[in-house]
Amino acid sequence: MELGSIDGGRRFAQAASHEPERVAGLSMAVVDVIVVTWNASGLIDGVLDALDRQTFVPRQVLVVDNGSADAAALRAIVARHPRCRLLALAGNTGFAAANNTGIAQCAGADFIALLNPDAFPEPGWLEALLRAAHAYPDCGSFASRMLDYHDDRRLDGTGDMLTLSGKPWRRGCGKPASGQFTQPEQVFAACAAAALYVKADLDACGGFDESFFCYVEDVDLGFRLQLAGRPCRYVPDAVVRHMGSALTGRRSDFSVYYGQRNLVLNYVKNMPLALLVALLPVHLIMNLAYLIGGTLLGRGAVMWRAKRDAARMLPQALRARRLIQAGRRVSSIEIWRLLTLWTR
């Protein structure tokens, strides 16, 4: 199965007939965990320690290193964890491509769990995700309850959402954790910093779109899974503590560029035609507002470069769109119901 070309789902049309096989019980599930790293040797040991303490033991933990400068230190750390193995890449291929490379190494897995090197899971994290997967076999992905690493009284996120304008946002981010988002429910997509995916669904839709490099790639994947009739379930008992952009910087030029570029590509590729036409004015206004606001805040150069490069990639995105929409199994109304008016 080819993973992660510009279309982010080259064989999406075939997914229309896909029904993933379900394992007989929780103890029979084959789960591989993938942790993509880049210059993260100062963080990864704590993540691997947390994975060693999981109440459900994965088959393997695959650490995929994106050409880090601290590779020697990383090798020594991984060697201390018997269930872990290291896959070292020659250079920084991006979060999307590195995960696809890892997924391709997980033949025979029923589920793939993804974890960032700055996301520290509680002992019951993986078991909670798997219990949800068996309780909701119609779902293709499962989102964690992420707490702020520096202040666990606040949430870092409870699943990713998408506004009518096409703006992705992390539900609950920055809100008090106590008493909020405590029930399992459907969300638009899982934040790939800590998520579980049905392996057969990843294969059917082509994995992450590698042209995204990083940022919004998980929302794009979640959108394609939604279109294939494989929704996302939020699992409040699957708890991690997440630093968030510990390596790239939360408001760095790097994160702004890819976030702003990729939100356009996600909208063009995936939005059903009726909604794309109806909501295009809102999408354009949102992008214009970002450009004006970014310019006023001194970030105009990176904002304009992001939108320019998104425009240059539109022909590729439109080709991908034809394949994705050909395999769509849900109505525009069903997607409409998943969109939010604004972030909250």
C-alpha cells in the first residue's frame, strides 16, 4: 500500500468498500506505538518510561528519528527500553512522512498509536483507547484527553475540530480541566500528538499527506476518514500530559507557515462541493483576516509566503480532491453537522 503522496489517499476510492477486520478481544489486539522524534533526546526517555508502564503492553514501540543531531544520545536511550526499536532516517522528512514510514513497518498490527516526544501518557492511556476501539468498531480513530504538561489543571485539548471557515482548532485548549469534556463523544479528528488509529483505515486512505510536512496533517487525515464513513471518538479516560510544540515553537515562523499554508490545502482537498461553494466566501475572509492581522503583528512576510505557496499547490490539491471525493461515503449534511461556527 502506498502511503502519503500529495493526494494523502491515492487509493481513497477503494476505501468505499473497506470494512476493517476486528480482533476478537482486547487481549488479542496487536498494537504498535510510533513516536516520531527530531532533536528530542532530552524528552524521549520520559515518554518511553511512560510507555513501559502501560497497563496494555504494545507489541513494539517504534521510534522514528528524523535525522536528529542528537542521534547518538537517542540510540543509547532507546537501547534501554526492551520493547523499543529505532528507525533512523537520513534527514528531516517531516512529521507526516516519518509517521508513514513507521506505519509501513507495522505489518500485522490491528491498531497504530501515535505519540509525540513531548506527550507523556498515564499508565491506562493505551488500554482506554483500545477499549473505546472495541466499543465503537464503526470509528477509525480515537482522540486522547490532553492536559497541559506545565499545569495539569488546564486542558491542552480534547480532540480537533474544524470551523465553517475551514480553520482547525483544538477543542478545550487552555480551559480548566476540572469537570469539562468528561464524556466520550464524536469529534472531528484526533490530534496526532496522542491518538489511536485502526491500521486498516490508515492503509485504505493512504496515511498522512506528506506534502503537509507537519501541522494540520492530522486534521486532513481525520477529514478523509470522516468522508470514508470512519468517524473519530474522543476518549476522556485516555490521558496524556502534553507540552505542545516543544520542538518547533508554538508561535514560531515555522509553525505559522505550515499551519497557515496547510489549512488552505485541507479545505480545498476535502470539503464536499456543496459546502466548498457555500462556504468559500467565509474561507476567503478568514484567510484575509489572517493576512491583515499577521501584517499588523509583524508576521506579514511568513503569512503571505504561506498563502502564496498554498496557491501554488492548488493544482495538486485539486487532483487529490477528485480521488478523495470519488470515495466519499457520507453526505454533505453529515459533514456540515461536524463543523463549528467558531472556536470555543
